[in-house]
Amino acid sequence: MKRELVGRKVIVTGAARGIGEQVARLAAAQGARVALIGLEPARLRALAAELGPSAHWCEADVRDSAALRSAIDEGANVMNGVDMVVANAGVAAYGTV
């Protein structure tokens, strides 16, 4: 399914590098506003600056529910809502599968 992203408000976790970074770049290039959430503030800040005024960043660890909620709320407030969430950040649990 292909969605039009112009004007959409997208939150991306794990946005500092890898798949999350590329998803944020593609979404912004297609006209979306993006809220970048991750653990590396310097990389998030640089990416947001590169993407321009349509991007906002916030440092948060997805394993910390209060920090994650705060970051999502901040992104939603800055963008005036949320249309999509890309829950890209990985969390590894140690043990059997």
C-alpha cells in the first residue's frame, strides 16, 4: 500500500541511524513532518538540522515508558498531532526465543 506523505506527521523511533534514519529521510523528502526519537542527541540534532524545519528531535530510550511517552507527546505537540508511528527502535531481551 502506498500512502501520500505530504503534510503527514510521522514519529520515528530509533531515528539516529540505520533504518530509522532512512525512514525519516524518506518521509521528510516526501513532504512529511517528522519527530525523531532516539538515544543519540548529537546525531538526532544533526539529522533534524539537515531535514530542515519539518523535523523535530527528542532524546528518549524506548525502554523507559515515561521518557518515551514524554518524547511522543512533545513530538505530537510540535507537529500538532500524529498520523503515523514507525516503531523502529529495537529492544533486545536476553533469554530463549
